Amino acid sequence: MPPQFLIPIFFVVFVVTVIMVGIYNKFVRYRNRIEESWSRIDVALKRRANLIPTLVQVIEGYSAHENKIFEEKIRQLSGGTDSSRMEKESKITKSLGGLLAIAEAYPDLKASENFLDLQNSLDEIEREIQEARNRYNGYIGRFNTLVESFPSSLIAQKFGFVKQDYLSLELATQREMPSVDFK
């Protein structure tokens, strides 16, 4: 084959190879960002799980006569038998709302600096979880678009990149919930 044909062929092969490597690297970059975002969600959920027993104990100290209500809230916070991560996270969120509503009945508790610090910490953690979920879902969206778009879909199939699921607002990582002892 004459060299005048080889140079354009090599150039085309080189350009196609560079494009394929670029697309593959984009997949890797998004996969790493998704993992990083999930890690941030996980850390925030661990912080929240560690804060719940302290919050419960502070509230319990102000309301020993409503022990039955707190036992129900703790049972819900302890996870029960649900295996679904979404159901557990929804229960935790609802139970925390109920727990904070109970705390509203105690003016001394609401004015307690310790309780206010815990409540502010919980609000901050919830904001971090929401921001991390939004970031995670943004990366999932970009990754899924890349998986479904041509020509990147060809590379996705070749290297096993598949669409990822979005994280819904109630979804969170499955965790062992802390046990709280009122005795």
C-alpha cells in the first residue's frame, strides 16, 4: 500500500483511539465521583446514627413519665425487621420528626443549650445528607447519559459499564441502628 494512503489511515486510527480512551476515562471519572459521593452520604449517615442516641437521652431525661412513647420511637429507630434501606431511612426520618415534636412539649428542654446544640447538629447533618444525595444523583445522571449515548454506549458495553440507580430522597445506606438504653 502506498504511503499516501497509510498516513491518513493511521491518522484516523489514532483519532478514533484517542476518542475511545477519552470516553473510557470519562466513565472512570464518573464512577469514581459516584463512589466518592456515596462515601459522603455514608459518613453523614454514620454521624446521624451516632447523634440519635444522645438526642434521645437528652429528651428522655426531660420526660421520664412518657417512657412508653419513647420506647416506641426507639423501637422504630432501632430498625425492626425491615430489610429495605429506603424503608429504614423513612422510618428513621419519621421517628426523628416525632421525637422532636415530643421535645416541643417541654419548654425547658427546648431552651436547653445541649438540646439546641444536638438539634442544630442534626439539622446540619440532614443538610449534608441532602447535598450529598443531590451530588450523587447528578453524577449518576451524567454517567447514565454517557452509558446510553452513542458512541460511548459501545465502549460502555465493551467494558461493562451499566446504568446506575438514582438515590431517592428517602433512601439511605443500610446501617445497624444504635441501641439506646433508658435504664
